[in-house]
Amino acid sequence: MPVAAVLVEDSQTIRDNLIPALAELADVEVVAIAETANEAVAVVEGLQDRWQLVVVDLFLREGTGLAVLRAFQDRLPHQRLAVLTNYPTEEMRRRSLALGADAIFDKSKELELFFAWCRS
């Protein structure tokens, strides 16, 4: 059974490429998409316990991925948060992990690692 995921990403091009790759390479079904931090929080809250993974970019059209991470620090044990960003600086890694991210990946260099992590 595929992992039910929410993709928080404001780039249509990235979504168009990432969604089929997640399905094919990681058995992840994107059940919802959000482009802003507020939209992401509303979508994820609406799914209640039916989501298993939120994949979030740090820089969104409105708000940041850090706000999304902060909103779901107290999630259920089967729910994971992953950051997929073009800006995986040490500071962003530290802040993301401090706010409850389970992992952080560089979009341009660590996609294979990201897909492997999703499968685990």
C-alpha cells in the first residue's frame, strides 16, 4: 500500500516531476498539494491521521516550510516530515531538525537518498 503524502511545493515544474517519481521510485502517493505554509497546515490538519508523510520545501510562495514543521511537531508516530530544498545549509538543517523534521535533503544532489529514505 502506498505511503499517503502531502507535497508542500510552490513550483509547478518540480511538482510535475516529483509526483510521478515518488510513485514510481518510492511507493508514495501524493494525496494533497499545498503551495503556501497556511495552505499546507490546513490541508494536513484536514487529513487528520490519514497522512504518513509531508514533503516540504523551505521557501514557499507565502510563508516558509519552517512554519509547516512547527505546526506538526506533535504528530502521530507513523507520520514523518521531510524537507526537500535547494538550500540545505547547515543552519537550515539545524533549524529544520530542531522543529521536528525527520530528514532534510538537497533537491539538486540528494534525490536518490530522499527516495530511499521514503521507502524505508
